[in-house]
Amino acid sequence: MANILIVGCGDLGSTIASNLKHEHQVTGLRRSIHAATSGMQTIHADVTLPNTLKQLETLNPHIVIYSVSADAQTDASYQVQYVTGLKNILVTQTNNQVLQHVFFISSTRLYGQKTQDILDETSPAIPSDFGGERLLEAENVLKDMQLKSKSWKSTSMRLSGIYGNGRLYLANMAKDPARWPAENNWSNRIHRDDAAGFMAFLVEKVLNQQTIDDTYIVTDDMPTQQYEVLQWLAAQQGVDASSVETPSISGGKRLSNKRLRDTGFQLQYPNYQVGYSHILKTLD
């Protein structure tokens, strides 16, 4: 049984905890005083306030999973939550002699380029906005601190658009074609349960002394034109969108999940049709 610290217990962090708590001692750090996932210890603290993190100095986790989210879509919020917060957490582990691996939940937002090429982990990360820039900065902070420590390893998990139960933005948009975007871009997505499941899968590999990569794109098997997804969701919900003209592809990117697949992990929801079919059934 390993000691695992999950920093940030929102929707994704809590789902990761649910995947791990039966086999390991899981501690979740969160700002909110609301109840966290049952079966794990909870620490109430703020990654941006080092004086609230003292308890972590003696926790000695074997695995740290950093899964916070920004408070707002601003450069300042991304800087303090992803870069400064990550630094603060890693500083608390300076004297942790049993730490094996740190996972950082990042995003494919750091691929800002618009291209018809299929991008993978060897493609250059070229951010086009502050969000991508700060996420890339945080990934580099993680790498630098790992090199200085020489005792633990790290992996950045670049998640594409997360959807799942309770994440109905696109399904609701499909009901009203007037709300559809003017542009038609390539889109990529990953079901929350698959993202959490893959995270737990890699944790087990680390604990079993198996080698994993330092970066993974976490996305499903099927990059898809956004209008194709909207048309399909509209039809599934009984909305007639046959009169809507589909614009030509104007941007976005297609992402490869080959490295994820090569680990042997099996996706429950390999494409949007499988994933959204399950979600829409729960709404009936």
C-alpha cells in the first residue's frame, strides 16, 4: 500500500482518488471545506499560501498528483495556481526520502498551433495564449526541480477537452444551433473517467517499478470536426439541425494518443459517440 497525495480534489482529482483509495492510503488537499471523496484523509490548505502547507512536510507520500484548476481565465490566476502553487508543493517535499513520482495534470492547450498535421508528444509545444504559456512554464518547473532532486521522477499529463457526467456544455449547445460557433475547428476530447483511470493506471506502473514516459497526451482515439460532434449530439437529442451549413475547417489541431495506447491502457470511451451515448442515457 502506497501513500498518495492528490493536490486539488475537484471533479477530476476526486475521481482519481476513487480509483486509488481501495488499494492505497490517499490524502487529498483542497481549499474547500465541503466533503471530499469518502475513504481518504483530507487536508484543507491553499497551494498559493505556503504557511498552510506545513502539514505536507511530514506526510511523506510516495506519489504526488498535482490536479488544481485556475480560479479564472486570467494570466495571474494561471501563474499562481499552476506555477507558483506547484513550486510551493514541491518545496514541502524537499526532505521526503520516499517520494518516487510527481504527476502534473496539464493540458493540450499548450499546443497553440493550427495545423492539419497530427500532433504527438514529440511535436513542439507552441502556446498561443497565456494559458498555454503558464502550463508549459509549470511543466518546465517540474522538470527543473526533478533534475535538482535526482531522487524522484515526473510526468506531465496533457489532457484534451474533458467531458463526462455533469459536463454538458457541448450537449446543451447542440440543442440550439443559433449558439454554434461561426468557425469549424478540429476538436479533441477525453472522458473524465478515462482520464482518471489512466492516471491510476500509471500510478500502479510506477509502484510496480515499471518505466513510464515523462509526457502523455491524454485524449481519445478520434479527433473530430466540432460541427460533426454538434450535428450528432443534436440528432441524438431530437433537434433538427439539417438546415445548418457546415463551415470549412479553419483551425484547431488533431492529437495522437498512440503513446497512451502503447501502455496497454484500454479506454472505456474511445470516441465521442460512445462517451456521449452513455451520458445522454443517464439524462433520460
